[in-house]
Amino acid sequence: TYMEKQGLGSPGLWNGFAWRMTEINQHLDAALDRINQAVNSISGEEAKTRAQIMDTQAEVLWKLGRVEDAVDVMNQCIELQPEDPYYQKQKNKFLGKST
């Protein structure tokens, strides 16, 4: 759409908004809506980009207390970027394990 071409409502913008909401622990329901929109719009993106946006989705889910959903998303990130240790660290954080 025109707005997306202008960068308004883009996955990157939604991702930034959602991540910021996890940092300040506010508006997490709105953050989940936006990050879900971002994830649904990135199917054609490269694996690294998809994993980065899905990482934000997992973080929001975790902050909302939806640990199992967060771990499921993080497992997908690990599949997309198996060589990146960050995603395993995130999964361990969600599970309450020290790294």
C-alpha cells in the first residue's frame, strides 16, 4: 500500500515500537498486535530479518507471561539462524535458565 511504501506501518517500524514497549513494559497488547502484523508481512524476507522480527514477537509474548508461545517462536528463530547463539540465550531466559 501507499503507506507501507512511505515507511508508515512497515515491519521495521512495528518491530521498533514493539521492542520499545518491552523495554518500558507498557502497551504490551498493542505491541503484540503490531509485531504480529510485522511477522505476517515478512514471509519473503531473508532468514536473518525474519528471525530478528520474530525475536521481538517472542519477547512481547514472554513479557505478557505467555512463556510457551515465546519459546515456540524462539525455536523458529533458532531454526532460521542456528549459528547465532543469541536466540538460544533468549530461549534460556524465557525458560528461566541461566546461560
